[in-house]
Amino acid sequence: MDIMDQKILRELRHDGRISNVALAERVSLSLSACLRRVQELERTGVILGYRVVTSPERVGRGFAAYVMVGLSSHTKAAQEGFERAVAAAPEVVECHNIAGAFEYLLRVESAYLSEYKRFHTEVLGTQSHVNAITSCIVMEPPKDERAT
């Protein structure tokens, strides 16, 4: 990747629906050169896809929490079982296996605190190898590049 590819990616992160004409103009490339570069970024897996950014409140996801989860057993079976459970939970929008005091970091979204409590009790609380749950409630996101 060179500086021009980085400029293209910056523009696409800001507006994934930008036309090739507008993109080429913003990054100072010809239409064909710009299109070739975008296609190459897609072909090589640098660009994995395009998505819609929604208003969390309007789609019933105005409540968000980051949840750190510790497991009592570090076996492959315990990890796979936990990962299956969170993969099936629609409230979990991100799940990361992390290093440190906890094994997992989740981003959980729901409409209300009461829905999060249900997830906490009925999903996390029923996993036999979960031995620690620490929740950090998002009050306001002053910076969230996923939402731009």
C-alpha cells in the first residue's frame, strides 16, 4: 500500500458510497486509475466490504456496554463453548479473545439496561466456565470511528 491507497481508504472509510468520479477527484487520480486501485484493494482483501451505519437508538440498540469475561477453565472446549454462546447472542456485536486479566472483551448492545441484565443473567450467567464478568456501561461515545 502506498500513500495514494491510504488516501483512497481514508475517503472510503468516511463515505463508502462515494462515486468513483467523486473519489477520483478527492484523491487527484484519473477515473480509471482510481477504479483500478479500489478493485485491487478489494481483490487483495484490504477492503473486506461495505456496510450501513445505523442510529443505535432508532434500531433499538441505544444501550451499550463493554463486558470483560474471565473463564475458570482455559481449555479449548471451554473457549469454544463460550464463543458458540456469544455467537448465538444477538446482543453481542463484537467478541474479542484478549490477553490480560480476562479472556474476552465483548461489546453488547440492547435497547435498555433491563435487556442487558437479561443477557447478563441468561446468557453469560448460564455458561459453566464463566467465573468473572465486569461491565463498563457506555454513557457517551465522544469518538467512535465505526459510526462515521
